[in-house]
Amino acid sequence: MKLLSLEPFVTSGSNFEGAKQLFQELGFTINWDTGDYVGFQRDDCRFILQKFNNKEFAENFMISVKVSSADEFVKEVNDKKLQEKFGIRLGNPTEQPYGREVNLIDMAGVCWHFVE
């Protein structure tokens, strides 16, 4: 038996439709949508956005995503002005023991670690 993928359920926070739009702006496509759950994919990265709002949970949930370039990711987010459009927070790339990383805090408060 072989494990094939890991697809976390990510809370949307209070604005499910806004969260869907944010992830589409980040380049994810919708593979399927059941109303309260949406399957997103960009390249080989997949997750499920869940219509769920629990601030304490969201602010303690973190996801690590491997990227080919942390700097290109920051440029993409800045070029699209996603901080202004969605009120997200974006850090600067920093060197960590596990790679070059940039953090994005989404609308719900989930911390996404984009790691090169």
C-alpha cells in the first residue's frame, strides 16, 4: 500500500465566497464544489475549503506548501494586490532551517507557509 496524497480541510472563516475567490486569485482551480465544500488544486497541490467558521481553530491552523520560489510567490501576490482586495497578511521571505519561507495569513486567520 502506498500513500498518494494529503488534502487538508481548510476553514473558510466567515466569508466562504470571499475565501473561494481568494484561492482562485492565488491560481487555484475548482475541481469540484458541493456547496459547503470545494476542492481546489494548483499544480500538484490540493486542499478542500470547508464552509466553517471557528476563529480560534483557524488562528491555530497552519499549512506548509512547497513552492519553486518564495520570491516569485510574493511577487505574484503583490502584483495582484491581494492584500488590498482581501485583507490578507503577507510576510517577507525568510530563511528557515527547512528552506526559504514566506507566510500568508488568509481571511480566516489560517497561516499558510509557502516554502522553497
